[in-house]
Amino acid sequence: MSDQGEREQPALRIVIEWPSRQAAIDFMNDPGYVPHLEQGTAGSVSHHALVEAKDDLA
């Protein structure tokens, strides 16, 4: 964070399309994936977000 309280822009963004919200949550909590997630985020600051895909123009 800067001294004005604003967040710095992330150095990397990854977008994954999941078949459902539950599929994303299940993957993040999968016992086979959790150790990889922990290893990959150890010593770093990570922010995860689920964003609903909507096409309001369709």
C-alpha cells in the first residue's frame, strides 16, 4: 500500500473461467491442490476474487 492508503497494482493477473462458482471453490479447497497453493503463495501477498461473468449486452 502507498502512504495514501491506495493499493499498488498487481504485477500479475490470472483469469480462469470456471463452469460454476462451486467448481472454483471446490478446486481451491481440493486436498490435492492446497499444498501447491500454499507453496505458491508463501512469502507473498495474494488476493483472490470470484467475479460473475455477465453479458448485459446480449
